Amino acid sequence: MQKEEVDKLLEEYNVSLKDLPKIKLNDPAVKQLNANEGDVIEINRKSATAGEYNYYRVVVK
């Protein structure tokens, strides 16, 4: 996500980066995205009960 998108997300949910769930830098999905430490990634999930929703994680070492 771009910095502006991350700032908007954090403001909308009234959280900081440290409050977001973490995902390891060596996770295969993170490697596929070429993400760096500190990046926030958006994951789109589909659920039979909850429908479709977005989930956000911050990349850590």
C-alpha cells in the first residue's frame, strides 16, 4: 500500500502500525509481493459466513 493509503487506514481505524497484525518478511506471500519491512499489505479474504473483506498486516523481520 502507498503511504497515503496507510495513513488513511490508520486514521480511519484509529490505530498505529504497532497495533496491526504482523506478517514475517520471510513469509512466501510477502516474498512474492517483494514487500519490505514496515510495509503494510492488504489481504482480500472471502468467507462463506462473512462475505468478502480486507485484512491488513505490517511486514516485520
